[in-house]
Amino acid sequence: MTNNRQAALSMAKLARLGQTQSEASQADQLAQDFDRIVSYMAILNELDTTNIEPMYSPMVDPLGPRDDEPRPSQPQKSEAILGQAPETVGRFFSVPRIF
Amino acid sequence: MTDLWRLDLAQATKGLKKRDFSVTELVSSCLARLKATEPIIDATLAVFEEEALKTAKELDQRGYDPSQELWGLPLTIKDVFCLNDGPTTAGSKELANYQSVFEATVVQRLRRAGAIFLAKTNCDEFAMGSSTEFSAFKPTRNPWDPTRIPGGSSGGAAASVVAGQAPGAFGTDTGGSIRQPAGLCGCVGLKPSYGRVSRYGIVAYASSFDQAGPLAMTVSDCARLLTVVAGPDDRDSTVSRIPTSDYLNLKIPKPADLVLGLPKELWPEDLPAGLAAVLKEAKKLLTEAGVKFIEVDLPNLRYAVASYYILASAEASSNLARYDGIRYGFREPKEDLVEQYAQTRAEGLGPEARRRVLLGTFVLSSGYYEAYFRKAAQVRRLIAQDIARALSQCHCLFAPVASRSAWPLGAFIDDPLTVYQMDLMTLPLNLYGGPGLCLSAGLDPDRLPVGAQLWGRPFDEMGVLGAGALLESLWPPLERPKIVS
């Protein structure tokens, strides 16, 4: 598997990837917990999983795809949907300028 | 009649049908009970008093409708189900002021059946936790001892039912979040098979594990609630086409016809003595009635916690990516977009949600995907095969729902790995996808409920509910805790 210390050292990178920066006061504790948890995950190395098909879902016999037919959207709700946004401009969501 | 809140769902319907009392009287009794108990247990996040009384009055005016299975019955619902006339926070600051514009299929089906929602119940943030201490708003307290946790993540739902705030509730179970709080609070909780109940409109945590289900005071009440919500929904393609059963018509086996498997990995020798004694006595009652027990092996169970937390965290990190402060939810305004994302999520997500996002991001990241995520999915296959093999030798597996009774608030709040490991008793079933039922085996010496659970084959809810009803009939009924004088 992987070098756990290395994993812990890359916490800053992970936080950037996951967009979940923590307060400096919490960062050390988070890193320690993360290190312990990832170290524990190494238990899976004990198992030989060669040729085992991964199981990503327990789904059995799901509903098939629907017919590709147009369905009415809910235009009457667009105001309510926009009303949930922290900031809007006219009929649009507003974000900080990126260029 | 001042104690209508004590009625279970079946008793309430009987009384409503005979006009012994009105829907308004029933709802008023539950609301009064809610107001009296809430300062002690903190089970709810929003109460719909006015709306509930209005609906009750309308139903009273229209009169009993036998076509509505839950006519006039008050329920509470975990705050991860979207309602279009109330808040949906998922226990998170991210959604503190969120008002959904659509409703969960479960909610729609319950409303159509005549149920009345009294309150949204508290939960760990985004259903990530097993104590309800990770709610961004407040911890919920156990009705048997308010210094202790109610379990989680559906801790508010379980506490509300046991406290008599409503005769039934809905929760979700991703790694045990219905069964474990039902066990720690002393009610019945059913996790249906993955794919039995639509997940549409439920705030997602881990999409290949999440499943909605009922909590109530009796097995037949849970069966009744399942009847209303089970079955295909064209808004959730993961719901199975396998036909639902007539869950109301429970087939209770004769004791001598029931074979229960005991996975030795779920009966550790170091169970606390008080808890072990209750389970031993419960097993003795079943044996004396003629139930047969066999030992079964789940050889890969010791890998279940690692497999689950890798997979569930990976799914969580993907699902929680939507909380970016743009279209809805909390925003920490910044000049720069990327900085805004980061600050919004840093401020809006609590410690456990952040931990799981980081873990999920890690196991999905380049260089680690094969070693962690794919490996965990392969191990999931092995564990599912173990459970299927064990269930081929018996009707249901039988085990404690938790390795300890409700613990004091704060006892493990700084020890996430230990809490993850405590989920070993419940989460393997979510890896497998079968149904599970938790019911009370009795009280331990500290007068805290001890839960036992049954695991069944996928879509054999009938088998699990039937066996559960038999156990319920053979065990002494659990009294309600005295919360207020």
C-alpha cells in the first residue's frame, strides 16, 4: 500500500484537492487522526485480492434506462431555486470574477 | 385522553378508525409530549406544530379513509429527507437555511398515505457519525439517560420515537444509522435492502450504501411503514424491480422452523458483562421456545471497517463536492472564487465531514486509487460473499447491534478511529446490501437498552420481519423510559 507518513505530509495538498482547508489550530489534530486512520486501512494488505472483481454497489436488478423522451422541466420553480442562491444577478447565479 | 402519545401505530389507527379519538387529539398529544421531552433529549431540529394541527383538522373533517394506510398518523423524519414546506439541513451549517424546492419520494409516499409530519429530527452532519454528536446544531440525548448519546446518525429519530414524540419515524442507514440508534434507545429499526426504497430527495452521503427505513415501537409497525415507501421510483435508477411483498401480512415462523446463524466474529468474548448477560438471556428464551442456532463464519469481517470507510468516504467526498456556496447553502464571500470555495467549505463543514472528505479525496487520488479504493471494493466482494454463504445455511444472522450500550456524551468525540471500529457490528450488512432489523433484547444493569439485530438475504424483508416478530413475541416487552414526571 502506501507510506502513511508521506500521506500525512501531503495533508495540505489533500485539503486543496478537497477544498476543505482547516484552521491552523485544528490542522495538527486532523493530520494525526488522518495518519492513524490511514495506517489502520493498511490492514487490507493482508488479503490477496488477485482476480477478485471489485464490488462498487450491491445493486441487483436495477431499473433500466428510461425512454429518451423530453419531459417538462419546472420553470415555475426557477424563482424558488434562484432564491436559494447566496447571490444572484438577474436570472443567474453569481460567482466572484475568475478572469 | 391525555396519553395518546403512548399508542403505537397499530393502536393509534384502531382508535382513529373507531373514532375513540380524533386525529387532532392524537397529534396534540404527541406535540405536547414533544414539548415536554424536547428540553431534555433535543431530538428535533424543526417542529411543524401549526401545519400538523391544520392537516389533522382537515383529516378529521374529511373522516377516516381506509385507502390511506397511514391516515392521521403522526411521524417524525430525519433531517436528510427533503420537504418542500420546511427546512432540510442534514445537520450541517452548509444547509442551515436551505429550503428544498422538491420533496423526497419517501416523503411524498408517506404524505399520500395520510401521515402527518410533526418534526424533522436531529442527526450527525450529513449522516456521518454514530452518536448524533456531530450535528452542527446540538447533540441529541438518550431518553433513558440524557447524559448519554442516543446513537446515530438517526439518533434524533430513535430518541423521538422512544420518548413518545411520535409513534413512528424515518431515518437512513448507511453503515448502521437506523439499527444502532434503535438499539441504543430501545425501539425497532429496519434497514431495508439496498434498492428497496427510493433515495430520491435524500441528502446523499454514500450513494452505494444509503438506504431509508422506518423506526417504530413494534416490528409490525415497521412493516407497515415499509409497505408505504417500498418499490420502484423512476427518479431513482438504483431501486430494484424485484416485486415488493405484502409486508402487512407478516409470516411469523414457528420457533422450531427458524434457524438463526451466529457469526462468531460478531460475538466477541470481551462484550461488556451486562450487555452479554441480556443477550444470553434473550438467546435462552429463543432456544427454550425451539429456535435453532448454528455457528457461522464470516472470515473476512475484520476487514469490513477499513473497506467501508474507504468506500463510503470516497463516495462522500464526491457527494459533498456540491457544497460550494454557489447555488444554495452557506457561502463565505471572498474576492477569489477558489478561495471562496475553500473558505465556504472550511466554515460550513464540521470536523467529521471534513475528515471524510479528506479521506475520500486521498483514496481516490492519483497513485492511491488502486491501492485503497479498488482494493476496498474487492474486499467488499469477499465480505458480501461471506455473508451470502452464511445466510445459505440459515434464515437470518443474529448478532448484537453494538458492542457497548449508549456511552456518555463526549466519551469518544476525539477518537474517530475507535468510533469507526465500533461500527463493525452494523456496517458489514451495508457492504452486502441485505435487509437488517434491530429490536430490543432488554435493559442492561444500568437500565440502558440492549439491541439485537437480524440480517437477511437481499429483498427478504419478509423473512427478517417475520423472524423479528417472533423474537418480539418471545422477549419481554420493553417499557418506556421515564423522561419527565
